[in-house]
Amino acid sequence: MTHLRSKVVPRPREFEPADPGYTSAMPITDLFRRISSAYSAGEQRPLRGYLATLCSYGALVTGATVAGRRAGVRLPEQVSLSDVALLSLATHKASRLLTKAAVTSVLRAPFARFDGPAGPAEVNESVRGDGIRHAAGELVTCPFCSGVWIATAFTAGLVFAPRATRLAATTLSAVAVSDWLHFADSKLKQPAHND
């Protein structure tokens, strides 16, 4: 008769309990702390803040989905390429306005520190704080990070209130194109340098 033995795979050391006599299941907070420590490699990374941000995003998307179902809102059969282009331009501009514009720095001030100008009407900032504050600071100072939230809001708007969303997106898109034209105009007016 052959005995089947289960192969025991050793756990990585960073997940072992601090007390060798500790035999019950590790509390989730201890496990998260150990995973965070192993991931961070000595750096301060706000993984709890990131988790809170992800949970908030998930809760907002779930809330919008539930609200839409209760209101009987139907998803569009398809999204046109013109809507995708419009929302893309609007998302780009809205994310720049939120995360880089000098005029919106008052919104970022609790989470960021002014480092200097970054070009016409934009600023460079560094994130302040720890944990959730730091994660929120990264969200409001990074156009790539905030772009996901903004695109989601525009997409939900396209489902719930398409006319108003297209109007707002058209406005932001027009400002984005206007900005690019200003940059092109400035570039054309600069004297050519012959080397």
C-alpha cells in the first residue's frame, strides 16, 4: 500500500510569525504589514493608502452601477469612436487641470508641496505625508493616476447624462486643443537658431 504524502512548501521568511510559538492564524493586519514590508524593500510605500484608494474606486463604480440599475439606465450598445476621442481629450485636459494647473494647487495643497513652476500655468509638486494622505497626494498630483478616475466619471456620465457629459467634454477638449495651438504659436514665433 502506497502512502500519499503531501508536499509541504515552506513559507517565505517574511511571512513567518515573529514569535516562533505562535501557531494560530496570523491576523490580517500582521499579514498585510509583513507583505508591505517585503514589497517595500526598506522604502516607505503607502500600500494601505493605495488599498483605501482602490476600495474607494471600487465602491464608487459599484455605487454607480447599482444606481444605474435601480434607475433603469441601460448601457449603450456601443460607444462611437467620436465619443472615445472626445472623452480622451477631455480626460487629458481634466487630469492636467486637476494635477498640474497652478490655479488648482489650492486643492492639492493639503497633500503636496510646491517645488517650482513647470511651464505655462503649471507647477511641479512633491507628495507629502504618509499612508492615505500620501496615496491621495499621488492621485491628485499624477495625471496618469487621476486619468483613470476622470475617464471613469466621464464614461459614467455618458451613460447617465450623455448630453451634459458631451457638452462638458467638448468644453475641456476645446481648451486642450487651444492649449496646443498656443504652444505651436509660441514655437513658431521663436527665432530660429542656426548652429
